[in-house]
Amino acid sequence: MNIVLLGAPGAGKGTQAARIIEAYGVAHISTGDILRASVAAGTPLGLEAKRYMDAGELVPDSVVIGLVKARLLEDDTKNGFILDGFPRTTAQAEALDNELEALGRSIEAAIAITVDPEVIVGRLTSRRTCRACGRITNASEGSVCTACGGELYQRDDDNETTVRNRLSVYEKSTAPLIDYYRGRGVLHVIDGDRPVDDVWADVRAVLEA
């Protein structure tokens, strides 16, 4: 089972991705993790990526695709994978499909978790993180983590202006992926503005259909 999970920042993709990985034993492919690992290992692609990252520029598609391709060749992906943070554009999706086709594989399900933008703004601006244990909660918990007693704080990128900008960027670059995967016949749209367990039930129904 080869899966792409789509959704705006704050839509709940991370929670559902973790459940899919636990339930089905598929490999978690995070482009952020791959980039950091490749840079740390000093691989040729990693060194090329570092050049762009150090300059504060986006890593080119060709480099990211190369890193993802190398990751797809690792043994733990044989039972399937879930892509996290990739593809972000239609061009990346097309390149990914070409690479997968060369490997005799394909994306079997693109799951889009949709949530009203105003709900997402509310979710992210009320999000709080514990400085001590890293636990994520929300403003209703106050200023002290109930798990460890650490200080709860709001991340810089969880302010309303930044959140709205992130949503705007998503709509312009990533939302067209929904149309792309609909055209490929693998898109499944799930309402994410519900309790986590209800969303999970729908995700499982898609994957076990």
C-alpha cells in the first residue's frame, strides 16, 4: 500500500499518518527527515541540498526527487510507504509517478484530509508546546504542562499572520494536487473537521476497501 497524505497545515495529517504506520507497518517517508539525514551523512545529494539550505533557498525538485528515489529503494518500503511532506506541487507528483513507474510501483491512494481554513487558523493559533517534554496541547490547558509541569509556549509560526500565509501558500502550490490525483483515479477526500477517531475510521475504510 503506497499512500500520499494531503491536507493543509493543521488538518491533522500527522496524527493520521502515525496511525497508518502503526496499523499497517508501512514505511514513513518524510522529505524533511531525508534531507537532514543526507546532509548529516554528507552524501552527494545531501551536500547539494545543503548548499541551497544554507543560502535560505528551496531545494530544487531534482535534488528532492533524487533523495526520495533513493529512499524508495530501501528494504523497509517493500510492504508500502506513506509520503509525508511530498509531493508539494503537481510537477513533483508527476516526477514521483515517473520514478515509481520505473520501479514497477504506483501511488495506490491519495487521501486528502479537508478542514475549513478558519477552523485551522483557530487550531494552530491556540496550539501550545511544552518547552520541557515537547508535548503539543492547546491554550485551554493554561501555561503549565499537565504531563510534566513544564512551561507551555506558542511557537513563532503559530501566530495568525504566519498561519494565514502558510494556508495561502498551500492553496496556491499544493491544493492543485487534489485535482491531479483525482485525475489519476486514486483520490479519497475525508472530512477532517471531526473527532480524530471518526477521521481514522474513514481512513481505514479507504485503505481496506
